[in-house]
Amino acid sequence: MKEKAIHDYSGTERFVRLIFLRALRDGEGHFTLITFWENIEAIKKFAGDEYEKAKYYPEDDGYLLEFEERVAHYEVFAEA
């Protein structure tokens, strides 16, 4: 997951960075991926015109128990 996704995302023009979060609970790993992009157009370069549809890799079938259909996009409006 780390190797494929990091390489794939970071190879996209105007990608800024990503953070993988993991919580281990009851013998399962729960993951959240947060990505930062310069703008929506950069996200579309990575994800295509349906940029709110979740993108998965074929090998995810062997790791993930659930597949979210959509992703959420937020604007950073403050940080410290």
C-alpha cells in the first residue's frame, strides 16, 4: 500500500504531500489517507473527471475489508 500509493500520487504534477494514518483495533487496521494538492485540477489529473469517486488498486482486494465509494475533498483554510 505505501509503496504503490506513494509512488502513484507523488508522480502526479502539482501533488503536494500525503499522510497515511493507521489505528489498530480489535485485530484490524483502520486506515485513512489524506492527500494535499495545489488545486482541484491537480486532483483531476490523478483521479480523472470523476475525482470524487474513490480510487483503488487491484491488490487492495487482498487487504481491505470495506471499500468506500466516494472521497471527501476539503480546503485548508487555516493551519498552525
